[in-house]
Amino acid sequence: MAEPLLAIKGLSISFGGLKAVQNVSLDVPEGSLTALIGPNGAGKTTLFALMSGFLKPDSGTVQFAGQDITGCAPHLNARRGMTRTFQIVQPFATQTVRENIAVGAHLHLKERRSALSQAEEVAARVGLSAQLDKPASDLTVAGRKRLELARALATRPRLLLLDEVLAGLNPQEIAEMIPVVRGIAQSGVTVLMIEHVMQAVMNLAQHVWVLAQGQLIAQGTPAEVTADEKVVEAYLGHGTAARLRAAALAGAAT
Amino acid sequence: MTSGGKELAGIFLFVALVAGIPLATDSGVILNFVMMALYAALLAQAWNILGGFGGQFSFGHALFFGTGAYIQAIAQLQGGLNAWLALFMAVAGSAGVGALVGALSFRYGLKGSYFALVTLAFAEVFRILALSVPFTGAGVGLMLPLHESFANMQFGSRKGYVYLVLAFVAAALLLTWWLKHSRFGAYLQAVRDNEDAARAIGVNPFGVKLGAIVLSGGLMGAGGAFYVQVFQYIDPGIAYGPGTSVEALVAAIVGGMGTLWGPVLGALVLHVLADLTRNLFGQLPGINMVIYGMVLVLIVMFLPRGIAGLGATAKSLWKKSGGRRG
């Protein structure tokens, strides 16, 4: 097997007594579209912050494209080709959509003019063309999520870390967004996403990791992990799997 | 024409118009007003680079002003250097102080009120140092001997000074224009609006803010050097006292932070206001400061985007009220 694009080994971090991420290892193969799921507070966003350099791990290593980048600053990681988005969208509120995306495009383009025109192309890919000249603060939630995606995409990443780009969207907006994410992956960008919307995970991801209380408890295809009892219990509480099994048996008997 | 081209044309038009004033009049009152308004604009433009475009609110820009002023005076008095060479050193020196203060405070991620307090403290430290070391003349200050000649950057009439400060203002306008149309400027505004988001897409906030404080400090130092050339005197209170810091930031805020014309507009409006109140209420000393304060409060409350943002503020109010009706 080819070397993974992102390889993390034994990553841990604690905040005071809280072990937010404990001994997590995972490999993201180049060209894949994968997902990280888990209940609220499982440490998913913290894991993203550790990968992208916003937090320094207490122990463990992060390797990107064969290079050890543990604890490297986020902007250096972005230059290497790993860009993250934020769960709580972070637009440059006073600037227009075009200017927002251009900041990302500037990573590879020095000229203002070329960055601005690149921004138009990227906006088209995520369906923001009509809003290019609006101030970012005027966008709807769905629009801001697209903007978050567009700005990251404009940096021409090799690996895109998407933190809940579908959270807060209505079913219609989710249905519109799924093909956008798939399109990005098909264009050759490796995508790792944190997602709560299972419809999207089932639909998009080739491989899923499940994080609960800071630990990796399961991994596999979407179908495999949703059938995993440990995963069911992590989401619904201890003993639920057994009760569900009993209920299913009872249902079959009658 | 592109928006950038229009702005450039506006800058050239402004400079040409102002350059015409000394040709059209010999009135000392008018020339003095133009000179002082341009000088205030220069200080506000300097502050605007770091505060308006970079979102780093300095309360101690006198630090750079005073450093520029002292270098300008000391290089001539004790170094025996030519005034133009001294100006070059004053700009470089105050930019250097900017780099030092920036490296110290941005390295440790100081922002918001913490950064404001640190700059205030630095200005005070420099004021006390200037009071205690011999080469600044301590409390007595430094007096520049009067030798009117172009080589000494001293002019017989206000006209020469008007052209000198106009050249600085024009340079600052071009620098601000460049901020609006360059990668560095885009990065600076991105850091102002959201530092984490900027970091995630490859912006190094430390480097960007450091660049801004160097530019801002250098420009402020030019203001200090100009002050010394005009008034031929500097002491620690003038150089590093809070007055200059406040003057720079008030004009920038009143005019419109992070805009090309805001600082110039703000300086002009405040100077007109100060002159009017001084003439109208001359018998009540200090009343002009009261009015200053009131204008600032009103602008911050009702025009958060300053005078230059008047149009945008009106538009959003209109949209809001229209939205309610519809």
C-alpha cells in the first residue's frame, strides 16, 4: 500500500484532568474521502486542531506527506497542503465573498488580480457565484458554510479537513452540499470530514473512524461502524445495544 | 476604470489640488491651517495602518512619533548630520522601534486591550527615559537652531512645510492604496477580521502584524521629524506624551478606520471643528476639547464606520428599516 498522506500515531492531549484525545492513531490514504464521527464532546474537533497545528499534542506524532509536522504552526501546514475549516464558521465579516476567498487564493498567487479572479472560479465550484460581491456578514448559514469551504479550497489543498460543513443546514441544503463535497474529492483532493449528519457519512465516506471520549473505538466502512455495538452504545448509552437486540428479537417472535 | 484606478486618480487629484493652495494664497492663516491639518492627517494615516487595517489598537503611537522627533533632532544637533539624512534615520529608527515593540507583543499574542495597554506603557517608559538621559536634553528638551534653507529642511514661509508634509501624506496615501490592493494588505485585513481563520489558510499573523507596525511606526516617525523641523523644539512631554497618541487615533476613528480617505477626512473635520470652537468660545479655555470629546462619542455611537463610511452606514440603516417594513 502506498504511504498515507496523513499519518497520526499515538496522539494525546489533556486539558487539566480532561483527557480530550487519548492515544489516537489513524492513516488517511491519499485520494480518499473519509469521515470522523462520534458523539458530542468526543474530541473530534480537538483532533483536527492537533492535526492542523492549532494545538500541540502532549505526546504522539503527526506526519503529512511523509514529513513529521507535529506541533508545526497552522499557516505552515496550510502551505504544505493541509487546510482545515471551522465548525463555527469564521468569515472575514467586513469583506465581500470574493475578498474572503481571495485570501485563500493568495497562498499561491501573489498578484491581487489573479487571486480575485481565482476566487471567482472557486466560488463557482461551491455554488457561490451569485453572492460574490455580498459582504460575508450578509450570507445565510448555508452560504457561510459554502464560503468556509471555498476559502479553504482556494488554498489548493492536498488534504482538506472539513469540520461539520453540514451542521445547521436544512435537509434541502444538505442535499445540495453533498455533491459539492463529492465533487471536491473527485477533483483529487483528499478529504477528511467530521460529520454528524449520518445520511452524508453513509453517502460519501469510504472509511469511517469513530471517536468516543477521546478514544478511537471503531473503524471501517460506514455500514460496518453503524452495526458495531460499541458505536451504538457510545451514542445511545451503555446497555442500549443489548436492549435493542432484545427488542428486535421480541419483535421477530410476535 | 477599475476601483483601484479610480482611487489612484483621486489621490493624484487631491495632491494636485492641495499643491495649488500655496500658489493661490499667501495668507499665513490658511497656510498654517492646511499644514496642521495635513500633519494631523499624516499621524492618523500612520495609526490607520496598524489600527484600521490591522485591527491592533495602539494607545501609544507617540512612541514612534517621539522616537522620530528625537532622532531628527539628535542626528542634527549631536551628529552634525544633514536634515534630510536625519529624516531618513528618523523613519528607519521609529520603524525599528515598531519592530521591537511588535516582536515583543505579537510574539506573545497580545491583542485588544492588552496590546493597547502595552503600547501605552512603552510610550510612558520612553517618556521617562527621555526625561532622565542626557542626550535628549532631559526635561529642558532640545532646540534646533534656526537656519532657513532647503538643505536644512527649514523654510522661510509655511509654503515649504506645506509641500513637505503634503509629500508625506501623498506617500501615506499611496502606501494605504497599496494595502488595499496587495496580498500583504489582504492578509493584514484577514488577520484583523479573524486571526484563526487566517492562520488556517496559510497566513502568518505574526509576520503580517509585524510588517504593519513597522510601516505604521516609520510613518509616525516621519510625523515626529516633521514636527521638529517646523517647531524646532522637542521635549519628552511633547514627544512621548499621550496627546499625540490620542490625536492620531481619534482622527482615524472619526474619519473611518481601515479606509483610504478616512484619516485625511477625520483630520480635516477635527481641525475645522477645533478652529471654529476656538474662535467661537475663545473665552472658555478647554471648551474645544469638550466638543472634541462629544463629537467622538457621537461618531462612535452613530457612525461606527466613521465619516468615510457614511454612505455604507446610511445604506445599511435604509436596508434595515426597509426590511422591517417589508
